[in-house]
Amino acid sequence: IAYRLRENIIEIRVNDTCMMIYVNETSRFIYLSHGHKLHTLNTATMQFLQDLDAEGASVFFEIVGVRNGVITVRGNEKDGDYCYMTAKLPDQYFEIDESYEESENTTRANDDGNDARCSMQPLGLGDCQHNFYSKFIDDFKIKDVLGHGSYGIVFEAVNNYDGWTYAIKRISVKS
């Protein structure tokens, strides 16, 4: 895999073509997912951090986004259905993005998302276990990803209680 990051070209040699890559231009980290493993390259040191293990969870398919220590991935459940999962990354695996500022146009819902972020379990190092639980996942069934960027991910989701379809922007917030 060759990737141009700012003025540098970084070549990562992998044995498996099924590995998925996620890069954010403002971050020094490059994330690669393969099966239950998340590989993270710190481009400042050009060293891989210890692999993170999502043993017991769905197989990672695609990294949708990483924002302020929260990773969102699309996975494949054992029955073949797709699912979206979020988890907290360990501190040394991400950078805090201080660039977000609320504008007067920012829409606020009654649920600010803090409970969802606080309920997320961290990805494990080595043999550790984790779970992907959140109020968002309990309340909505994800149908599709409508878009994503540096401030969050927009999902098309069906509310489990009223059956209506919503476009929901999920962002991480400082607690």
C-alpha cells in the first residue's frame, strides 16, 4: 500500500490484500484493519503501535472514521449482516482535534451523545475483550452511511421505537 501523506509518500508492505486503510490528513496516525486486528502506524516515528484486538466482535470490514479517540467501523456479523460499531481507542492511538467550534447554526438534540460515548468500551490490547454498546446502537438500526468527515459520521438510521428513518450525525464530544 502506498499513500501520500502531506509531502511524504509512505509505503506499507502487507501480505494480505484484504487489509483496509484509513487516513485523516490532519492526524499523524494511519489505521489498517484486518479481521479482528487494528494496526496503527505513527507517521511521526514511523513505528507501528501494539496491535489492538477486537476478539469476539464482528470482523472489521472498513474503518469509517476516527474522531477524538472514538473509532467507527463497519463490520460483518456471524449471520452475514453488516453492522456499525464504535469503540474508544487507547490514549496513545489518536490525537484530539481541537478545531471544532459550535456555530449559531449548530443543531442540538435532547441527547448530546455523552451517554453513548461514556458507555463505549475500549478496544483491547492482546487478549483483552471488549463490547460495542451504546445508546445510539440500542435506539437505532443503521441502514447506510450517508457521509463522513473530520467532525463526524452521518448515518441513515431507523428509530427502533417509532419506525421512522432519520439522518443522524454522530460526533464525539468531550465529557
